[in-house]
Amino acid sequence: MKRLLLVRHGETVWNSERRLQGQEDIPLSARGIEQARSLAPVVRAFAPATVVASDLKRAHQTAEALGYGACKLDERLREAHLGAWVGLRAADLLREEPASYLAWREGTLTPPEGESFEQLQVRTLAVLQDVLREPGPVLVVTHGGVVRAALAQLLGLYPDRIVPVSPASLTIVDVEAGALETGAKGGARLHSFNVTGYDALEPAPD
């Protein structure tokens, strides 16, 4: 088994405003940096041998706060592209398009001009296949959507069956060698989900 450590980036100002970011390159807020720093001792205890992060600022800054600023960056680990919804506030979508917003949160609706959850899963699977060939434990610093896509691919846990992923949280999955290449079911086990180094409130969307 190889241990996969999935970390969602810390909070940004857009997160605190509950604005949808998608692939907008928003940096961490001061609070987000502190959230990531609070998680650092937990992550370091697992002694990751391979570290890779999304190339968006908020993910790379989280990797730096964890102590892995020199890690490899991979654009395939970016958040889902949210198309016409980028910059919109969740509260406005819930008021104006509640059914659409809730369906998107469940992974069953694609924002106009955006990337579907199925498309996100395809690129998430591709990058996981690559990084899990590297020495483990493997630390991946990324975004909430990618964590959800990984859980769907590895464990069959879809967004409607899990709580939202908190900022600067750690999710751990143990993956059997070759499981992603063969598509074998039962080749991964959930070790931990949504672990933070702070008291997490209801997380804001990406």
C-alpha cells in the first residue's frame, strides 16, 4: 500500500467571502497561511517522500507553509474551471439558482462554460497515476474539487456522500500498488478525512 496525503489549500479572501474561485489565481489570506501552518506538524509526521502541488498561488503557498515550498508544480492539480460562475457568491447562486447550485455541489451539474465533474475526475486520475509511481508517502497539495474527484476515483465516494472539504485540511488514502492502472475496486482505503490543525467551521467553496 502507498499512502496518499491530499491537502486542500488554506483560506483565501474569496473563500471568506464565499465567492467561487475555480482557476482564478487568488493567493492565501493571512488566515489561510496560519491555517496551513497549523497543519504542518501533522503532515510532517507522515514524512512524505514525494511532494507535488497545483501551480495556483493558493496551493503553492500552502505547500510553502507546510515546509515544502521546493515541491514540483503540476497544472493538472488546478481546481475545476467554473466558467461563468467564477467570482459569483454562493449566497447569490443559492437565491437565484438554488437547484443548479446544489446539483453542482453534488457533482451532477456543470456551470455554464465550465468543466464537468467527470472531466475533473479524468485529469485527477491521470495525475494520481503519475504521482503514485513515485516514492511514498506522496503529498499532493491541491483544491477541494480535486480532493473530491480523487475520492470519487479511488473510493467511489462522490460529493453527495461527503461533507465539504475544509481549507488547509488533510485527507489520507492508502492505495494498493497498480490499483489505478487496473481499475480494481477495493484497491484503496480511506485512512483519514478532513483533518485540520485548527477548529474548522463550515468551509467556504472553491
